[in-house]
Amino acid sequence: MTRSLSLKLFITFFLVVAFLGKVALAGGIDTTDRWAWNDVAGWIDFHGPGGGVNVVNDRIKNYGFFYSNSTSYIALDCQTTPNGDICSSVNFFVSNDGEGRLAGWAWNNAYGWISFCGNTSGGSTYNGSTWVCPGSPTYQVTIDGHGDFHGWAWNDVIGWISFNCNNSGIGNTCSTSNYKVNTTWSGGSDFGGIGLSGSLESSTYDTGVSGGVAFNSIMWLGTSGTGGTNIVKFRVATANCAGGETNPPGCTSQAGWGGSKTSGDGAFVGSDGTSATYYQPSGPGTPAAISAVNHNNKRYFRYRVFLEKDTAATSPVVRDVIINWSP
């Protein structure tokens, strides 16, 4: 016998989306999708060593390295170079306008300044507080709503630096060399991304089955919205302790739900059992299968629902979330 639990969400989640607006916190670089390319200098690693590049709402922090020479770094912010804060000597950074449009300058000791936006007349100009891209730029690095970098940066010595194998101007070369730079920060819809987003975490639900159940699928009911790309997706957390702890039957570990967990009991995970993925039904009324290996024989569960929409689109509305399970 299978059972489904329908959870009413509309009022709370609508308020989260309407008033939370864009969720754009600091974002690190993916451990796999971390590479940019230059025809002269080769691969550029934006994840490490040194902790990796960090994207925030107004700028790009820290530094990347040329793979062929790990002592040759690209500093993206004078405050967070490998030599510490050098802004008293030279003030530079790569700016972010909050929607993923980058401008400004990075620095490399061997090659000099690297421009992240410009045209035939020059690169970015400083307006007293941030860098401003010139009008009608012919090149610019951007970050879309999925955290993918796009576009080109320019250096007078080594030329173009590509941030994605599917950049405009060269077409899609990913079948030859599949690379991109990706961050957990997300940008605006002008670049094919998502302009507004919100999320909601549920309460803890008890199946009432002491030995746990098999979680089969997750589905939502409502409307998809119109006028752009809209996404509704989920992560699911399960445990045999009501508080999300990892040591039943004692349940005294105080680990709780979520937190820094990326897998295992109490962690909010997607289809591959990690916090890097989601369950994403294709639309309202269409179930997405829940991975059995990650959640079977668990009694308690929570979910997080994430809603994203293009800036100009009408918002999707989630009225019910339905979890189907079998004892």
C-alpha cells in the first residue's frame, strides 16, 4: 500500500517569493566546474588553491591560478590577494552589479591587467564606488541564474580568457573540451538565468512507521507561471530521529536537520544523495522519483522547496506538495 501526504503551502510560500526577492548570498566555485581557458596560458583554476574565488553581490573576491604555474595568480580584489590587503597601494576589483554583470579589473604579476568588460574604446571606468562597464560592450563576463559564468575577459598580453565552452562568438565547443566556471551565487535573467528566487523549509513530518518507510516520489500542484523560465525544485531530508539526529534510537547527537550536512540523515539532498542536486518535477502534477538508496527505511522527513523565475515572468504558485511513500 502506498500513501501520499499533501501539504498546503500557498500562503506562506507566496509571501517568501514576493518579499524575499532575489536570494544572492556569497557563493564559492564548484569543485568540478572551475576552469577558464586562454589559448596562450592554458587553464585557469578559479577554485583553488588558496580557498578559491568567492562571488558576493557587489564584487568577486580572492584569486585564481594558472594551472601551468600555480604560483602565478589572478587577483580579483585588492583586499583579498595572496599577499593580503594591498588596496592602499593599488585599488582594483572585479565588480558585480548584483545581477551577474561583471566589470572592472583583475591583476596578474606576469601579464598585468585583465579587463572583465569593455569595447574598442576601452575597459571599465570607476564612478567613485564601483566599476562601470562602457556602453554597448563588445565583451563582458556574466553569471547566469544557474551560477554559470559566460563571456570573455581581455588581457593585452595573452588575449581572450573564456569562461564557458558554450560562449557566444565561438559557438558550442563543449563536445571538444567541456569546461566552465560555476558558482553557488546566482545572477539575473538577462543572461538566460533566473532573476528572482525564494525558498521554504517544511516542518518535520512523522510517517508513524517505527521501522521507516520507502519514499517513492515528490510532486507539487499549482501553476507554472508564464512569460519566461520558471523552476520549482526540491531537496528532501529524512531521518529516524524526530530532530534529524544521526544516532537512533538515542537521538541525542544534537546534529539536527540541515546545518552543514551535505549527505546522510538530516541532510537536505537531491537526486544524487548530495546537497549539490535537486528533485525537479517537469511541472505541476508530475511526480519526480525519490532516490530509494538515500531515504529508505526512514521515519521522519522534511523538504525544502525552491522557486525561481525570470524577472519579467509571472511567478509559479505552489499550492500543495505531495510526498508518496510505502510502509
